[in-house]
Amino acid sequence: MAQEGMPHDLTLKGRKKLTMTGVTEVVSFDENTVIVHTDLGTLTVQGQQLQLSWTGEEVLRVDGSVSQTDVDTGHTRIFSAHLEF
């Protein structure tokens, strides 16, 4: 898992592969929702047939049909994207 103060990047390719850095903890995951803590707040990924894997020590990868992402700092939502198919 990433160390505190690590860069936080999200890359979504073709709505099927999401990679992220800056993850400090995986809170929960199932085939429809992934929730992780990052240096910037809590990231929630929603979709279908989601699978979670680490691709290296600091990169978390989510495969499946990604439909929505949200970052919540606890005070305000700083990023939200709902993807239409």
C-alpha cells in the first residue's frame, strides 16, 4: 500500500480498467463497489463485475465495467464522475 504523502493518480481506460496510486487502505470491495482510503479522502468506485488487484507495491487496479467514481474528503466531495454506457 502507498505511504502517506504519495501522489494520488486515477487513470481510467475504456471504462474497463481503472488504476490508482495514493491508496492507503482498501476498506471494502465486492463485484459492484470498491471503497478505498487515499491521501485525499475516500474513493468509491461503482460498476459491475469489478475485480481488484495490486499491480506492484503502489498501484491498485480495478477491472470490470466502471460506471461511477467519487472522492469524498469528509468535508466535501472533490470529484465525482458518472459514466454513461
